[in-house]
Amino acid sequence: MDSHETRLDQWGYSVRTSSDGCISAINSFYDQVLNYGRQRSVILQAPLLDAKCVLANTLAAHFLSVSDRSLASTHLSAAQSRLEYASEYESAVFVAIWSLIKEDRDDEVALDMHLKLLKEFPRDLVSLKRAQVLCFYTGRPEVSLRLVEQVLPQNKEESYVYGMLSFPLLELGRMEEAEKAAKRGLEINKKDVWSQHNLCHVFQNDCHFKEAVEFMEGCSWSWSCCSSFMYTHNWWHVAVCYLEGHSPFESVLKIYDHHILEELQRTDAEPGEVYLNALGLLLRAYLRGKMTHIEDRLRTLANRLTDKSVWHSEWLLDVLALWALAISGEVNKAEELLKSIKSRFYDMSSEKQQKLQRALSLAEAMYEYGNGNFSNVYELLGPNFEANNCKVIGASDEQLEVFDEVWLCVLLGTGHASKAIEEIKKKIKKRERVPFLWRLLEKGFSMTGKGDSSSAAKENAIALEAACF
């Protein structure tokens, strides 16, 4: 191969390769990443078609870094050995990905490398996506927004950039701007699943549950090629809308059975991603008094979670799994998982421990909650808990909201009714059309002997429940 022969990728950046097939595989990978496709493994074809291509090996290394670190290291070494022949763009991508997947990763350095890369090569939306994912898992939506705003002028006709603009706006509470960005993305490409997802977030935030369900179910035809996470997560949103809108619970169970758990039957399923969405839904159902409806499903899921291979893939999954294992009677496994989480935590640097202290406290609290130890949960979370401060577990505001609901139930269950009333009122001020919040308020007023206020809250709950769809 002529080491100076180049092809252009779909961003228009130079890649040193003589193989049209290699470039085609790279471009296909870009599309899969940006649309949350389930064929991201197409990138493994690129180094087969040109074993000397630095970009092909670098992207393959990143793809494999979670599932097969040994093979990922092989590809990274192959890329490094050819860096002297790489284009400036390939070299920049190599440095950014190397900083992201190395064993002793420094999140700040990895972010800085991506910032530098995107300043020089602003059309590389896959590198933007990598950087935004890192921001998500470190709880930094403001940096995520800064990144996408930095490259927006060079990508105004790209649909995917608007979904990537919309999400950090959501996380920062700028709903009108988030809605506008998501709709712009869908104007360009109605199959952009990330923009669909973000628009659903807006509907949910505004308590437009019926509109959210109609919109998402109308888009669902475009999800069949999505990854396990995106497919089940979008259906999770639909199920949560049914639940929050107090629709018949059979609608929720139907989605759980046929669009979430059924995903596990696919040979290319990613089980951990399915479990994450399944658990998030079952916990919400449990809080709403639906244990008799979900008990068998929860026990089946908890049995799957005894498989240690799914532990520690994500903080959010571990936190939810602790609750599920404990409440389903798998107490020994729950304790073992918690011990493992603590062991990994104490092996971290003091700086990382400081950043993740809230995550550890939440994990301990959910273990105690699953065991029915409400007083211990209160002690761990404290009187001023806010789930939104736990973004470091890698969860959106919508995913974190369930932990606020747990906390409210714990406040009521431990006799802190006045504090619970105060916090419930704050939430109702933001989302007054959620029947569950009114039911909690009814209980709080009843506990404090305020019969008239309790009756008024009950009437509001009944009216909203009657308006179900």
C-alpha cells in the first residue's frame, strides 16, 4: 500500500488508506453510532479491509474497549505503530480515543483532547458524540452544551447535531430551546431517534403524557434497527408516560413484556442495557403500589442479575440492581454486589472518590430500601437529598426522578411528613398533572392531621386519574 494514498471520510477529512471498502465501513460505523444502530460492529470490517489504516484500528479499539480490552489493545497498538503515516485528522482521533480508553483515564484530559480535536475538525460528529457521552457519565451537561455549540456553525444542515444540542439543553432545564432543537432535527430527518427521544422528554416534563405516547408510538416503526439500549429506552419512556398519566396498568405491562424484556431473546441483545430500562420501570411501578402485578417479573429479573458479568457496567444499573436483588430475596447477592461496589470505590483515587461519593451513598441507600430499612435510607440520603445531584451515576433527569420518589416515600415512611409535604409541593409546582404526587401529598397531610388539605389533594388526584388515556 502507498502510505500516502488517501480517501475522504463522510466528514470530508483525509484518511490514509487505499481501500474504498475500509472507508465505506468507517462511514457506516459513523451512521450506526449517530442513530444508535445495532450494527456498530461494522467498524471491525474496516481494519480487515486495511490492516494498516490508523483510523480503522483506532475506531475498532474504542468499539471493543468495553467488551474485549485485549483485542482493543491490539487494534490500538496497530494504530500507534502507523501514526507516522497518519493524516492530521487520524492522529487527532487517535490521541482523543487513547485518552478515553486507557486504564488510568483522566476524565479532564480526555475531555480536553476531544475539545482540541473538535476545534480542528468540527464536522466530526462521532467524536462529538463520544465527548458528550463522557460528559453525561461525569454529570457535566454544561460542558456537553459548550461542545455542541462550538461545532454547530459547521453542521447546520446535519440532523444529528440538533439532537445532540437538544439533550444538554434538557439537562439544564432549558425546555423551550430543547424542543426547538429536537424539532429542527426531525425536520431534517424524521428517523433521528435521538431527536425523537428528546422531544418525548419535553412532553413528559410538561406532563403532556398522551401527546408523548402518541408521538413516540407513531415513531416506533423506526426503532427496529436500534441498539438494545435505544430500543428499550424509547419504549421505557412510553411506559413511564402511561404510568405517570395513570393509564390502565396493562398498557405498562404490555410494553414491559413485549418491547423491553422480549429484547433479550435477540441474539445480538445487550442484556445490561435491557436490565437498566426494565428495572427503572419496575421500581416506578413498585412505588405506585403495583407489587402484586410485577412480583413475578421482578423475581425473574433479579435472578438474571445474580450473573456477575452484568455488574459494574454502569453505576445506574448497579444501583437499581441492589434494590431488585434485595427486595426479591436475593439478599446475599445484593450484599455481595454492594461489597464489590465499595471495593472498587476504595481502589479509586481520592479525587474520583470525592466525585462519586453521592453515587456510593445512593447505592447503599437502595440496598437498604430493598431490605425495608427506611430509617437507614433516611440516614444515608439525609434530609436534603436531591436526585439531580447524582448525575455522576450516568442518568438523565427523567431516570433520576425515581430516586426522588423513593426519598419522598421514605420521608413519609419515617415520620418526616412535614418535610415530605414541603418537597412534594415543590415538585407539584413544576409538574402539577402527576396523580402520584397528589396521592403522596394526600398521605402527608393525613399524617399531619390536616384533613381538609388531605381531602383537597385526594380530589385533585382523582380528577387527574379520571383523565387517564
